[in-house]
Amino acid sequence: MSGAILAEIKNISRYYGEIAAVRDVSFTIRQGEVLGFLGPNGAGKTTTMQIISGNLAPNTGRVLIAGHDLLEDPRAAKAALGYLPESPPLYRELTVDEYLDYCAALNRLPRAGRRAAREAAKEKCGLHDAGRRLIGNLSKGFQQRVGVAQAIIHMPPLVILDEPTVGLDPIQIREIRALIRELGKEHGVILSTHILPEVQEVCDTVQIIHRGELVLNESIAGLARHMKSASLTVAFHHPPGHEVLARIPGVTEVRAERDGRLHLFHDAGRDPTEEIIRLASQHGWGLHEIRPGRVSLEQVFVELTSREGAAAAAAAS
């Protein structure tokens, strides 16, 4: 990413008694970047979002928003971010215009500039014809749009969106995802979500948190290369035993697929393709298919969280 750094999260930790909800988490986000923040329930995702948004103080570490320390200069830091919680903070009895005017005032925008800020936020969020409608009469998708509009009305460099597509129908989900991509062109966006395809579709970077610690921090492009290159799908007319394939240098695991093919996982920097072809020819295995395998983001997510959980259980015993 070439944009300016908008947020620096430095070694933040949050403890409840002896339990660490977040432990030594660090990352940065730049202008023009959409960061997908993933984690299973209880992983520390919500706690991290609360710390970054200034609603919860860390026990250790620092959060800098647009260069302002969130603890030492909270007013300037919070002025540089917009936040949409999972349940949008809407007043259903107000019209869209009334509500956004109120949000502009809360964000200390000068009275003379509030109308322009309101109209700009409505235009970005596809609300230009909804200004006089009561928020309570809007569909769930349009209410989410109003929630995003209140988060960006003061044009903050950083926008935090917590589960923005929960409860929406497929068309509304597509519209909100398109809106997030547009926001990512001018702002930095942190997208907290449980929906893995959403991360692959709209994000530039993905992070997975588990048991309070980051277990993955990778660009989507880098993750895609890893997902393609770290496995092979092979098929033989006379397949050898799994233990034979597992002994091939670089192969880390062999799994059988339902259709008779085999999935071979290997070290990212050690492709065993040529050795498999040589051995198949030498031993008459009848190799008739070999191609790079694809591992889904869901498989990566499950593998990382399962592995970390197993390691923690082993350490505890």
C-alpha cells in the first residue's frame, strides 16, 4: 500500500482479571486500504474494535489515529474516525436529513457546512432521494446505508464498520459491499465480519484473530498465491499408499477427496510436482491428473483457529 498511514495499533492488550481478551496485537492501516478483521466468537475481535474506536482503554499498548494518540489526545483522534457498530445508532422517529444534521452537529461541523456535508454523505451512500423519509420506514438495507452515512459525514480518514451486512438480503448485501469498495478509495476502512466471501470480495488485507492474538496478517493477493501454491490435486489409475506420497520431500499432508483424487499439501517454497511425475513414471502409478490445488479462505480460517486451539490445549495440559 502506498497511501499514508491512518492508524497504528501498537502492542495493545486488554485483560479481565487474568484472562487476556486481546494480547499484544499490532497492525497498521493506510489510506485506500480495506482491512478485513476476522475471528470466531470470543476471539477478541469486538474488544479490539472497541479499543480502536476509543470506547475501551487498553491495559498496555498505544493506538494512533491520524498521528493522534487515542489516550493522550482523544478528541483529535476520535475526530479522525467514523464508527458503525453492528446495530446502527439510529433514531427511527427522525427523517434521514434530520438525523444526519444531528450527527453533523455531534461531530462539531460548522453550522454553515452541515448541509453540504449531509448531502455529500447521502450521495456517497445512495440516499439522495431518501432525505425526507422517516428512518423507521426504511428497509434494513437503507437503514444500514444511513448508519454508514453518519459514520462518514465528517469525512474521517478512518472508518470502522462492524458486521455491516448482517441481516440483509442478497441484493442489499451486494449494494453495501459496493459501497464499502467505494469508501476504500478515499478512506481507510476496517471491516469486522464473520462472512469469509465478503473479505475476499472487498478487502485488500485480511487479519484473523484467535484467542486474543493475531494468527494471520496477509494481503488478499498474497493469501490468494498461498491458497493456490501450497497444495496439489493429483489422480492416479494405480494410486500408491498415502504414506508413500507423504515421504516425498516438501509434502506435509495427504488427504483423500470423495471423487478419488488426492489433495497434497506442501511447503510453500518446495513444489513436489516434478518428483511426483518422476516417481509415478518409475513405479507405474498411472498419473493422469496433476494441478495446483485451491484452498478456500474458509479452510485457512478453520486450519489456523483449530491449530492455535490445539496448541493452547496442549500447552495447558
